[in-house]
Amino acid sequence: MRRPFIAGNWKMTQNRASAVALASGVAKATKSVEGVDVAVCPPSCYLDAVAAAVAGSNVGLGAQNMYHQGDGAYTGEISAAMLLDLGCRYVILGHSERRHILGETDQDVNQKVMAALAAGLVPIVCVGETLPEREAGKTLDVIRTQFNGSLAGLTGEQMAGIVIAYEPVWAIGTGKTATPEQAEEVHADLRGIMAGCYNREIAEAVRIQYGGSVKPDNAAELLSQPNIDGALVGGASLKVDSFLGIVTKALG
Ligand code: PGA
């Protein structure tokens, strides 16, 4: 049985005070939640403050990005070891905003995944098609290409420990959610790809989150799909009530 995993991607929002308040609120609200992994991913400049706010709670800490090099002359970048040092357990990699706005390629994502795993972080690796790609019937091809490129060279053991987030680009921040059937089709396909590249046991171990306009009122239906193991939540993770509303839907 895969344990559901709900993560909040705060993106480039908050200030120090609101980040601490939101993190403390989530920690308090999830105090008695069992059977679901919960994490928040604040902007990197607030990781330290949020780490202190969630210390000793059920809430894990994640970053939204990192650089693949260990250390050195890489102005403006943050390494996996630095994230670990700040108390992170997770790092989101290959989010569509990084792919499409910042120009990250599958190869970039792959280097980051390898560095994150080597350091002991759990990567949350995002894949997802754009609207024109979906309309052209290319969704599964795009997902397969991103999977093969972003996750090249992982051992079975490494694969089993990562998290994949399927986030259709057209559903992110738009209020348009993939239907449970549309999402389940891609999630099932991803599991089939993993079974082919590795084996059924590994494929069954990997948690695949859905992301893209997940809200308390659509979460139950999405999370009830057999291959949807959690959610990567943007907008609805910025309020304690709506994030908790999604977490409680994962309780089953
Ligand atoms: P959204 O963002 O929930 O606001 O659509 C999801 C994401 O980008 O991870």
C-alpha cells in the first residue's frame, strides 16, 4: 500500500511572517493526522524559518529547486547538501514553471535528480504536457519522453524512493483540473512505463502525485483513483483550511 503524500508548493509567494504563520498553522492543523505524509515547500529564503515552525510536527520540509553541483562558484544557486542542512527532506524538480519559464531541460532535471538522491533528498519529479500537446494527442508520448530523460540512469532502489508528480501544464493555476479519468490514464501509464523499465514491484512502490488546480472539492475524486497517490498543491496550499481540506481527503 502506498502512503498518500500531499505537498504544498508555495512558489514565489509569502513573506517571512506569513510563511511562518502558514507553516505553524499547517503543523497545528495536521497534528493528529495519521497515515498521510504532508510537506510544505516554501521559497528557499524562508526554509530556515519554516523548518523551525514545523519542527517536531508531522509536516516535512521541501525545497522548490536546487542546483546539481556540490559546491563552488555557482552564483545564486543552492546545493542538495545545503537543503539537507536546512532540514529539507524533499525537493521539487522539473516543475513546469522551471521547464517552461526558466528553460530547464530533461537533462538538467536528470542531473538534479541524481545529485538530490546522492545527497539523500527525496526528489518530487514533475512531468506534464501542455494544452497543444494534449490536443495533438501527444500526452503519453510527452510524459514518456520526460520520464526517460528526467529519470535516466536511476537504479531500481533509487526509483522506488522517488516521488513523481503528474502536472498537466494547462491545469496549473488555471482552475481547470484534469478529470479523474484523464489523470488516472497518465498515472497508470507512468506505472506501466516503470514496470517495463524496472519491474512491477518497483512500479507499485513509487508514489505518483497529481497536481494542477487541486482543491478541497475535487481532491476526493482524484485521490480515489487507484494510481493517484497524493497531490502537489499550489494555490490551495496557501491557506491552512484549504490545504487541510485536501489532506483530510487523502485519509480515505
Ligand atoms: P496549482 O499549482 O495547484 O495552483 O494549480 C500546482 C503546482 O504548480 O504544483
